[in-house]
Amino acid sequence: MHAPSPDSPTPITHYENFPVASWLCPAHLRAPIAAIYHFARTADDIADEGDANAEQRLDELQDYRNDLDAACAAAADGAVQTSKRWPHVFGPLRLALQTHHLPPQLLHDLLDAFMQDTRKSAAAEGYATHDELLDYCRMSANPVGRLLLHLYGVNDALALQRSDAICSALQLINFWQDLSVDIPRGRYYLPADDCARFGVPQADILARFQTQNTTQLIAHCVALAGASMAFGSQLVHQIPGRAGWELRLVVQGGLRILDKIKGIGYATLNQRPTLRWWDVPVMLWRAVWM
């Protein structure tokens, strides 16, 4: 489970979809943003790292969810709750829940996504339609943007819609960037209906044959991600101060990855385009003119 590239110069480190509280964030929000990051990062490690099988990962994710429930209950009661296994995660998260009244369902949605990804990878299953893939993004990516908007006090319907569009776009961009990495790991995100539409058999995907049809398929997927980002990008004008500038750089990081994918002729079945230091001036210039 992942999203925009870890090579991005935005304040994102180990887990690509969650910004760590950078100097661009308001100082009083750095702790809750970091708490959200560490919650997601640890869950991602449970789902992805090590040699555990799918059943063991799911059991551990359920234990993690139980600790989330306990942290939410403690925050509601004003109690001090300590996780035996993950105190570094749930101590700060409990405080963020109590102080900022984070919506618990958004945190549960993230865990639902990790568990779904674990099950699908174990079964070597993909997604039947683009809408089904977007529903996965609704759980895996969109909660992050909504949690940040909650912290910023922005909650109007259009802002939420634009945030969802940005977060889903970032998730999709990372999928199309990382095809050469994900497919060998048994992770399949190219929708089956789009594969059929462009005449791309599953055997070509599994073998990572970059045919003309697969190139057209990936170009189509990239275009959809770009359209989603274009719609969501207007959110930068609704987020005040330095946080708005951080969002501008996040958006431009995703768009720059799309440039890189196009630059290699959409051949991401066998190449993984990344951002380099010389992309930063381009992103900064474009951020200024958003």
C-alpha cells in the first residue's frame, strides 16, 4: 500500500502517502500529523515487511486495530491508555485523538485498506474495474487528506471532494509509477476492465511485456490520474499559510512523476521513474504559479 514517490522532495519519508510534520506545517499541528504518520507507517510495516504469511499479518493488524479502539476509548474518557506492543504509536495518537477530536473512522478505513491489500496479494487478485480501484483509494489514501483538513479546520463539501481527488490521484500515480516493483510482489492494480478494453492479456502484465497495447493502457490510466489531480489542485487556494504551500509541493510532486512516466513512453512495466534534485526548481516554479 503506497502512494506518491518516496523520492519526492515533499516532506514525506518512509511511508509515501503521509507527510511528516515539516517546517511548512503550523507548529501546533506537527505532533498530531506525526502521530497520524507513525500510525500509518507501523500498520504498513505490519502489512508489508518481514516474512510473515498473510494470516499472521491479518492477525497482527487485528491486534493493532484493537489497540486503536482502546486509544479511541481512552481519548473519549480522558484516560491514559498504553499499548503494550506499540506505545510509541498509540500514546501520541491518543493525545491527538483527545486534543483534536480526530474522526476514528478515518483511521479504521486505513486499516481496512491494509487488510484488503494483504488479502488480495495473498490471493494474487487485482481489481475488476477502475471504480473498484477508486474505492480502495477511498480507504487507503483519502482518509489522510481528510484528517489533515480536519486539523486545519477546513470541512466544506467542495474542499473534501478536492482533497479526495488529490489523494486518490497520488495513490494512482504511485501505482502506475511502481508497476515494475509491484507486479513481481504479486500486487496488481491495473483494472481488469481497462486491460480488456485495450486488449492486454493478463499474461502480458505478469510477464511485464511493454507492448503497444500495454503502453496505451498505462497512458489511459495516467490520464485519469492527471485529471483527478487537476480537479483537486484548486484545494491549494483553500488551505491557508505554509500548509497551503506544502500542499502545492505535494501536488507538484505527483504531477512531476506523471511527467516522468510520460517521458519514458509509459514504459513503467520495466522502469521506475523517480524525482531528482533538479526536479525541485521545476516544482517550486510551478507551485508559485498555481
